[in-house]
Amino acid sequence: MKPKAQLKDRTVEWLAGHRGYGCTVHDMWRGASDLDAKASNAALWGQGNGKRHVDVRQALRARALELRMNPRGKREESAMGQIEQCPLCGEKGNWHHICATCKHVDIRDFYTVRHNATGKVLQEAVRGGKLAGSLIMASFGRTGDTPEDITVPDWMLPKDTKLGIAGEMIEWEGESVKCGINPDMIILQGWPATAAHPAGPVKSYKDKCVWLHVAEHACTSDLTSGRTARRKKAKYEELMGALRDHGWNVRGEVIVTTVGVRGTVPKANDESLQALGVAGKRERGEAQARMAREAIRHLNRIVRQYRILAARANKRTASEQPAKRQGVG
């Protein structure tokens, strides 16, 4: 085993002890009551067998608000961590800027990849549940030039109707939200996955009712999952109404699952997983823990890439500065 790998566990123990990091979500945040503590803690410390699934050092730093953007830059202390100027996009922010909001093109794709990876864990859980035999259309974003899969094709809703929805903006809780027409997942419960796609709205298949479910998945700040879920529901409200008006049996409201960027999952996901056909409590718990672990794995990749790009930016800035004049004598 390489020395770096041998020291990894010791480094984590030192970070937790010497730096005074909390070891559970309830130690870390007062507002953690909405989080699934079992899955969120297991993502850090494993399932009680002493073995961790991923390197958790960056997650510990982020949860303790000590993840820094620019070690060489000026910083301001705040209740939400150190405020600094990003060397990549120039905006000011804290740890959350690294994890989720930097606009640099080489970082944005990493956010999309994380969303796709955690979304695929969700998709696997759904395909292993009660809705496994039903038609499931999923799209978890695009990266680079890869086209995004369409989850609401023209046979489901006319193109003109979708274009009309896509151009609309709604006011929601003090902000403007653009209406969406391509949710992460559409499920036609009761329509077999092996059958040809229907030509238009269907109410039943072989005397069984066909229900249409709309599902969304999001990576968000760990303590604002409730607001994110409400925003997603508002975003697709127009689409839900249009699908009903077109003749589909749309079930309930948009089903939303979220994952915290620091490797946490909310309790509310349990109800959403049940609505998506993941009936077993054990299966839902495993899906929660896997999504949290996947978020931590991608947090490591994001921080690593950010530091590489930030180091290059700082080096370039230093080389562009005029050299200091030296005294004589």
C-alpha cells in the first residue's frame, strides 16, 4: 500500500479531532433535523464495519465551512464561512461557490456529471422497484456537446405546446423561474417498457389504468432541500397542466428528490422514493446512502479540479504583474 493511502485514515482522524470537526450531521448543523442522519453519516463513516467507501476529507472541510477558494487571496469571515473572490470566474463566494455555483466552463460540467451520477443511482432504485416493468424515460443533463435526452417527446405533448411553455417565466417566492419542459424522469405506470411507444395520450393498457409520473432530481445546498423541491415543483407546474389538458392521467404533483452537495440526503426523499415505487424500507435506505456517497465522490473531483484551475489562474496572474524595482547600492 502506498504511503499516501496508508495516511488517509489518520488524516481524517486528525481533521475530525484536531480541527474540532463534527462527526455527525447533528453535531455539524443546528438545522440538520430535516436530514436523513443514518444515510448522511454512513456516507462519511461507513455502515459500522470500520470501512469507508470514499475519501471524506473534502466533505469534512466543506461541512465545517473551511473549504477555501483562494488561499492567496483576501478573505472576509461570515456566518457561512470565508468570503473570497473566485480566481476563475471573479465572483465572490464561500465554500458553496466551489461546490455548486462557479460559472467557469471547466467546473460547470463537473456539476452536471455529479447530477447525472446521483440521478442514475435514483434511476437504478426505481428500475428495481414496483415500476420496473413500466416505460421509464430518463435524462440527467448533458455535458459538453452531448445532446440531452428528451423525456417529453412530441407524441406525448405537441411541439408547439412545449415551445409555448419553455418561453414562460413565473414569479415564485421572490424570484423569477423559467418553466421547464424536460424533467429528469417521466414514468408511464402501466405501459410496458417492452411495448412500442403510444401514438398519443392513453388512459389504459389491457384494462389497466396508465398513470403518468413526472420526477425531478437536484443537487443543492444541504440545508435548503425543501426550498429546492418547492422550486422544482413550481418550474414544472405548467407542464403538468398541459399534459393533463392533452389527455394524460397525470399522477399527483412533481416528485422531487435532492442530494446535498456535501454528501447529505433529506428525510423527504423517503416519501419521494415510495411514490416512485421503491417500496422496501431497506431499499430506500440503500438508495439514500448511495446517493450521498456519490455526492462525496464527486465533491472530491470538483475540489481537485477547482484547485488545479485556481493554481493555474494564480500563476498566470502573478506572471502578468510587473516586477518590483530593485534598489541600487
